[in-house]
Amino acid sequence: MAQNRTVDLLVGAFDLNQRRKFELKNADGKKVVDLFFKPITRADRKKAQSLSGTEEALDISTQMLCQMAELEDGSKAFSSADAPKLQRQLPESVLNELELFLFGLGGEADLEEAKND
């Protein structure tokens, strides 16, 4: 019987279809939309960097948001062309909150831990 290669063991250990849910609320606390995110791969990061056409981290992270955010039915929540509008017309605190969640850093506990480090 053939032994599994290490790469196959690693890849098989993680489910890239498992999604995390982010409930976006407006300033009044009313739900605006639920966004869903699959785990980010290195290929996703490289694609976002290529699409953004820059090394600027803020542009890359917003492009990553546009690339990764899904609606409940699995359809894309944004197109790549939405990145500039999100950056211009959405409060930075909201965009930061979305992007921190995307990168697995969202949530009050994580933000408080980061402040204390």
C-alpha cells in the first residue's frame, strides 16, 4: 500500500469550503448584510496583489475583500471594480473591521489583544 505524501496529508487536513460569517451592521446597529468568507490561500493573496497592481497593503487588502466576500448563496458579494468605491465611500473603520475579519483578526477580543501587545 502506498504511503500518502506529506503534501497530500496537509492539503487533506484543511477544508477550504468551510465559511465564516460576518454580520455587517450600520451605525444604528441594524443588520445591513451577512458576508461569508472561505479560508485565504496564498494563491488568493497573489491574485489580489496582481489585481490591485500595487504593493500598497491597503489596496491589496481591499482587493482581497472584493475577491473573497460571498453572499449566503455563494455568489460574489463584490467585483474587483468595487474596491475603489469601497475605499472612497465607506468609513475606514467599517472597511478595517471587514478586512480584519477576512484575515482572521476580527472580533473584539482579538482587537483588544492586539492593542495590548
